[in-house]
Amino acid sequence: MDYSKQKLLLSLLVKFQESFSKQINESGTNQKMEQFIQEAVQEMVNKQYRGSLFDKKVGPLIHKIDQAQTDEHLVLNDYSNRLWKVIVQISKRTTSFETAYALIDVLGSKNTSLKL
């Protein structure tokens, strides 16, 4: 994945981590995942991974969250879920930059009902 797409994905991961942290509840699964997501995203931000190293770090993060959703009943609120779908779509390299930036604009819009 090229650097511009990695920066976009990292920005979305940061928004996802913040949103997920706000929605945390007493579920052991959610608390465990919140800590994992926070540590993983913070490491990616602090170490500024690029290139194949970024891809190697983001792949397991996405896999673990997807697995937690199916196997451990991880629950995401509407905003976190929408962010997550965009993150997964971008990570699969099935979306163009135009689509990705348009999605960011929609998710970040002040007029959208997705705000927490």
C-alpha cells in the first residue's frame, strides 16, 4: 500500500480508536479490545511505520478486530462501525483515493448524523 493510503488509513484508525474508547462498556471483550486497539494505534502513530512494515502491523490489527466481532461478539456503535467498514475497505485495496477521501469527508462532516 502506498504512503498516502497508509496515512489515510492511520487517520481513520485514530478516529476509530477514539470512537471505540468513548463507547466502551463493562463487557470484558470490549475492554480487552479497547486496550489492544489503543496500544496498536498509538504504536503506529508514535513509530510512524511506512511501507511493508505498516502493512505488517495493520493487517493483524484488522484481523483481530474482525475476529473479535464474529467470535467474541465485539459490539461497535454506529459511528465506530461505519469507520470500521471504511478501514476494512481501504485496507483491502478495493477503493480508489477519490472514494476514500469522499468517505472521510462524509464521516467528518458537521452535518452528518454520525457524530457521537
